[in-house]
Amino acid sequence: MRGICLWCTVALLVLFTGCKRGVEVDICIYGGTSAGVIAAYTASMEGKKVLLIEPGTHLGGMTSGGLGYTDIGNKFVVTGLARDFYRRVGAHYGQFEQWVFEPSVAEQIFREYIDRGRVEVLYSYRLHDVEKEGRHISQIVVENSANPSPETYRKIRAKVFIDCSYEGDLMAKAGASYAIGREDNSVYGETYNGVQLMKGHQFWDPIDPYIVPGDSTSGLIWGVSDHVLNPTGSGDKKIQAYNFRVCLTDNPENMIPITRPDNYDSTRYELVLRLHAVSPRKSVYDYFIWSRMPNAKTDINNGGGISTDMIGMNWDYPEADYARRAEIWKAHEDYTKGLFYFLGHDERVPRFMRDEMLKWGYPKDEYVDNDHWTHQLYVREARRLIGELVMTEHHCVGREVVDDVIGWAAYTMDSHNCDRLVVDGVVKNEGNVEIGGFPPYPISYRALVPKRQEVANLLVPVCLSASHIAYGSIRMEPVFMVLGQSAAVAASLSIDEGIDVQDVDVARVQEILRTDPLADGSTPEILVDNDDTTAVEIQGDWTLAQDTYRGYGLNFYVDSSKGDTLKTIKYLPDIQTAGAYKIYVFFPQLEGASTHTPVTIFTGADTAQVQVHKDDIKVVGQTGGEWVCVGEYNLPCGREAYVEISNQGADNAVAADAVLFLPIP
């Protein structure tokens, strides 16, 4: 129960004393992931009695579980409380927003949401059964995760349930349709679903797959399956690989050495040696995506042909019982810890690599109640709802566009490898897909709700309704938070109006999210993007750049004339509440950018001139642009005030993208 606030502890003691009689709440949320915390906070702030159930003892899922190098895609899609989370991370580090962070910092912020929202949390309980009355879930039965006996059963009744787990257990037990694995491309007319033998995270050089090189009768080395490569685009039940996002440190004062882990077997890393033999690695860092976090820590992710992904070892995880899942989880932990130990200690690894690896260890101040190892396996994909609408590749690339929007996504269609097999006598990884270059796209509310005839009071914002390859784009932690907030608003409306979740007025959900994005009644910030024709005035011939990685939103304007002819773009916010505002301008990071960009701020009474210098734009993390503060100003109601970006005196390219007006409490 470490980390549970005193108020929550007392409340739970009262709530669950003699709780075999059952507990009744308005909204029950299963899964204390980032989406679960945000959904629970939102629902509580909406005035609902909420219970959040977390099978473990930590909050935040992958966001607090080591994934500190946030997968963003485009900051435009991170709205509401998700945006607030990254602002709070930024405040911790003395920044406006921050997208790279330590696990403990993320979890503390999630706990603060729980405390601030006075949310009741039931830790260390997991789903045992679901009971229904017709199409409605009437109650669920949960059991103690550490002692799953009938004596520990708890019954929770609720009007609406939200499944925020990575596995979709509540969704499945409730009788909602779902998919596992990769659809054949023919199912939804897609291109990048199913079997894919591509170049990403691949073995570029010929690696012999046999225990005795050249002898196929000697058997396959560990980690290589005996499956035959099926035709491109064909469907199967294989799922993309899981791993741990690993937090290490090279600060000697905060380091615990990496020691020989449980069940260590050096033969599991034969591929490491064979890869190095045919294509020598220049550094131990070549085996990973190694991202630096604050305070001398890391977020280590899979990188290359052989790394932290345990390819092909998770296929039965989605449908497995808890005991089998625990085995898979432990196998991944042993493999990952063993890989680090192998690279630091096996004499077959070059000395310089061993020396590099030995500089690193587990941080003393992270995961202090879990032997300094993350509490969350990266379950990239498990079950996926088949709901009222299935998001597909067509939605990702804009061939189909939904109108019942409750969130946006912007990340590459991304799947890690699903299998490692023998192709033409050499080792190949299969299943990796990384297809991007498309702008942000809307996510349908219908993708969060089961089919009408199946379940009427359940929302699924994490294991939402999407094909394998579309899910690979949507499945990012900031998006899960956005969808969690949307689901909580929809659940509250369903209760208030006494209707099924399928009948909730999406326009009403959108209005609540727009007018009360932080769920606390505070004055919302005002964003004016360059493509808002009602609030932007353009003078001169600017070039529209369709670069959704560096820009904010769908596009931004660029001028490369070096100020030969004066060009301006004026942003006129519709100020509803007069008062003090801090103004930020978003700057894409341009090659050949002007050393300075002139910005004019008119308050309705006074004019201020600010020069934003190229060095002011400090981009950190998976993004190509950043907000720059241009000052604090008192602004009147209406559209009197404006911010103007110009090319006057520019010595190179000038960008004009979005402007943000942030109310100062």
C-alpha cells in the first residue's frame, strides 16, 4: 500500500469493511494506468462517486513505468488533462512543458491527481468475474492479487464501467467482441497489416540460425522460431513484442550494480555474439535506443535486430490466466536483466563494451519497493475491442475521417516485430512496421464503445476498437490519457441522462472538453493555430509547410525571403475572460532558421516588441518544435488584442505556427 494517501486509506477501510455485502459507486474504473488515473480524476470532478481498481500497487502504467521519453507525434493531439500532466512534469523541472522525465516524478503527479480529486483507489485487486443483467454489467467481482482466494472477493456495483487496463480483461469478461493479433489486409482493405518483412529493427547481415552453424539438424538457437514466413499481409494471432522500458543510471552515488539475475542463461544471447561477429558494434549503446532522462537516468528501449524486445515470447499473454501471465512477465524480466548482465560480464563480449555497460546500474531512488525494477511490463498490444466503429489504416492516413471526435492521434503506424524466424537460411525479424508522414487524425467515440447489442454501460479507452496497424499509431500514453478523460465525461453524461453509452451526445462531450479542459472549472487557455481563418490575418505570400513532425497541428507557415518584402501573420484571440495572460509562440525547429524572429504583442492599449532568438528554441524529446514565452500581459475581452509574427529584419527563414494564451490564476 506504499504511496496511498491517508485519506484514501481511511476511506478504503470504511468502504471495504464487511465488503462481501458489496460496494456501489457511479463509475468503476479498472486499471490504474495513465488513462485510468485521468478517467478517475475526471469522473470525480464531474461529481460522480468513483472507484479506481488497480491490480498492482502503483499508478500510471507505462508513463510511470519507465517510458519517460514520451511518444508524442504532434503536440496538437495532447489536450486537456493529458496536456496538464506534461505541464506539471515541466513545472517539476522548471519548464513550461516537459516530455522526458523520471518514473518517480510521473507517479507522484498521478498520485496528486488522485489526492486532489479525492478518488478512492483499491490497490492489489484484480478482476475475477463479471455479472450482467441483459446488456448491462451489474457488478464485477475482484480478488486480491497476492492472495486470490474466495475469502478476498469484493463485489463492486456501478452504473458505468471503464476498462483502462492494457489487457482488456473487463471488456472480454463483459462479453464485448475483440480481436487479438493481426488482421489479414483483406479484412479492412489495408496495406500494412498482417505479416510484414521490413527493414526496421532487422538483421541486415546474414546471421546463421543454427546451434551448429551451417547444420540445420542441430536445432535453432534461442529466440528463433521454427515458423515459416507467410505471405505479406496475411493475418495471424501473433502480437508485437513486449519489453521493459529500463531506467538505469551512471551516477555512482545513486547506483546499484547490475548483478546476475534469476534464471540466467547466456545461450539466450547467442544472437548478440553472432551479430557482432558479422557486423561489429561500435558501442554497447548500439544494442538499444538509449534516451537520457533528467538526473543521470535513462529510458532504454528496444533498438536493432537483437535488443530488449523478447520477440515471439508473448503470443499467449492476452488470453492467459494470471499465473501464466506472471510467468511471461518474469521471463521478460529475467531476459532483460540477463542481457545487461551478459553485456557487462560475458568474456566473449569485447572488453570496451563490458566497460561501457559496467558504468550503469539501477537507480537507488526509483522503484524502491520493487528492487529498483519497473512495476510495468510494456504490453504494447493485447486484446482490441471490436466496437461500433473500428479505426483502421484508412483513418490514420486520412482516407476516412470521423465526425464524432473525442481525441486525436498523430504517431507513426508503429508495430514492433512479432516473430523471429529463418528466411532463406538466415535469421530475420518479422512484423516491424513504421509508416508515418500523415497529419494528426481524429479518433471516433464509437471506437470506445462496444457493439450496442453486447454491452451498454462500458467504455474502453485503452484497448479501443482498432485494427492492429491503426492501434500501433493510436497506442501512445498521451492519447490514452486524452481518451480516458473523454470516456469519463461520456460515462457521466450516460448516468445523468439515464442512457446507454452508445447514445451519449458526442457534441455534448466535445463541448465539456472544450469549455472545461482541466475538469476543475478554471478558465481554459486559448489556442490560435495558423489555419484558424476566423482568428488569423495573413499579409504577404507565405509558404504553407505540411511538416507535422516539426509543427503544431496540421501545418505552419514559412517565409524564406529574408525580409525582402514585409510579411506578417496576426493572431487575434477571442478573450472571454479579461485578465492576465502568459503568451507563448510555437516555433518549429527549422534548418536555416533566422537568428531572430520579430513578435509584436498588442494588448488593446499598449504595444510590446519581442525578438525571439534562434537559441531560445530548445527542443527536447520526440518533437520538432517548442513553445517560447514572449511575456505576460493584461488582455481585455473580445478581439482587441493580438500577436503578430513578421519577417522584418530576418536573416533567414521565419516560421509562423500557433500562439497560446494561458490565463494566469
